[in-house]
Amino acid sequence: MKKYVAFLRGINVGGKNLIKMTELKACFESLGFQDVSTYIQSGNVLFSANEANQLKLTSLVEKALSRTLNYQLRVVVKSLRQMKAIVAHAPKGFGNDPAVYRYDVIFLKEPLTAAEAMKSVSTKEGVDQAFTGPGVLFFTRLISKATQSRLTRIVSLPVYQSMTIRNWNTTTKLLNMMEMKSR
């Protein structure tokens, strides 16, 4: 069985699309997935599946969740191999100075590529930086100038429907959890 993490978009944010993690876990288990667990309330689900085709897997999860939760849900699914590559290809020093910078990983839903997504992302000089990675964008922002960051503008773009954002700590914690489950 392959190890995966599913990133659900826009749940439990601002009192909207509220989902209990026990309900989310039960939905994944009803699909026959194994080793299902959730991490924090923002919609991160770790699971194992025999399915190797991620597009098919993503479609299956989205349909089941949308049917169960009664609203259209979008999901980004990454394998353990992909998560290792994402963390390994982070820009040099990414995540090393959390007292000065916020570090985010923007996970992209296939078929959106990092090169294509980067065309829609703007940064403000001296405030934020964006870098492409394998199926992601890496985004840093100065905490002292966070209100000037252009990261928040992404949510108003049509391309945002094919993205979901997690901070660096969550990203690395999920990879660690996936690696622990694979032992």
C-alpha cells in the first residue's frame, strides 16, 4: 500500500465548511483506505491506499467527501515520495528563521504546474518571495511587514481553486508522520 496525504481546501476556516475530524476519518475509512489519521483541524488526512493513480484517487476522495458533506470539496493528494521531494527541494534556508519570516507551501492540484501557478502569483519586493518546487510554490513573508504581503491576494484569483496552503511546520510534520507510518 502507498502512503498519501490529502489536503482539503477551505474547511474549518472562519466558521465555514465545518467538519469534525472523526467524520472526515470515517469517510476515508468507508472508501477502504487504511491507516487513516488526521492532523489538526485544517483538513490534513494521512492514509494508505492500493491505488497508484493519484488523479483517480483524488477524484474518488472528492466525490465521496462532497456526497458525505453535501458541498463541493476540492482536495490535493500527495504521495510520500512527493512529500519527500517537496521538502528536499525547498529553497536554501526555507523555514530556518521563523522569528523573522512566515513560511508557507502552496500545494497545487494537478494538472496545475508550479510554472503555470507562478504566473498568477505576485510578490512585493522587500516583503515576500515565491519559488517554484515539485508540485508546489514556496512562499516567504516578513512577519514585520505581513500586512503588506501579497499572499492574501491569491485567494481572489481563479487559479486559487487549484491550490491549498499549509505552513512549513505543518508540511514537515505531515512528512514526518508519513515516514513514521511507513516503518
